[in-house]
Amino acid sequence: MERTWEELYNAAKAVQNGRDISTRVNAGGVAAAIQSESGKIYVGVCVNTSCTLGICAERNAIFNMITNGEHKIKKVLAIMPNGKTGSPCGACRELMAQLTPGEYQNIEIMLDYETGKTATLGELTPEWWV
């Protein structure tokens, strides 16, 4: 497995800290790390609310990247509350596709860190906006 995946896993694990913020908000159950086109790693955690104001860890990491002046993604890794890696939800996939239409297909997603199984966003979302 590429060393970059280990770096992404460790970066996400470092910020994952599931906790209650208030009686209506919890955060950090899911953590994500993305590698931008420049090679820099950006992280984010999920923020869940009792209404629809929350955010997924992947989108949080993407917004962190955008805040820091970048918008092209190379790799994405998300760690679920059970410690396993998983695939981004539809909303996160949609944002990635909208950031780089015509290029999003090459974004690599870590599906299973233990086995090193990856897929591209194009494989997971083959016919975006048909």
C-alpha cells in the first residue's frame, strides 16, 4: 500500500474524537483526510445536529482545503466510528464531482484500509449528471 494512505489514515485518526458538544450536537464520530493536488493533507470531522445543519467529515475536510486556497482532490479516506474506513456518501461524492467536472473520475477513495482496497470516484459514481 502507498505510504500516502498511511499518512491520510494517521491524519484522520489524529482528529477523530467522537464527543457530545451539546445535547443537540455531537462531532468527531467520523473523521476524514484528503490529499489535494499539491500533496497537502486536509482533515475534517463530522458534525451531527438534531436538524439538518450538520456536515460530513469529508465535506468538512474539503471546505478546509478550499479555505486554504486549493480545490483539486487526489485521495480521500474516511474513518467510521467503528475504526474501519468507508466510502463517502452521495452528498460528498456530489461535491467532489462539482469541484472538478470532467476530472473527478480519477479521485482515489480508500474503501478498506485493512485490505488496501480502493476505488476511483468514477467507479463509485460512473454517470454523474447524465
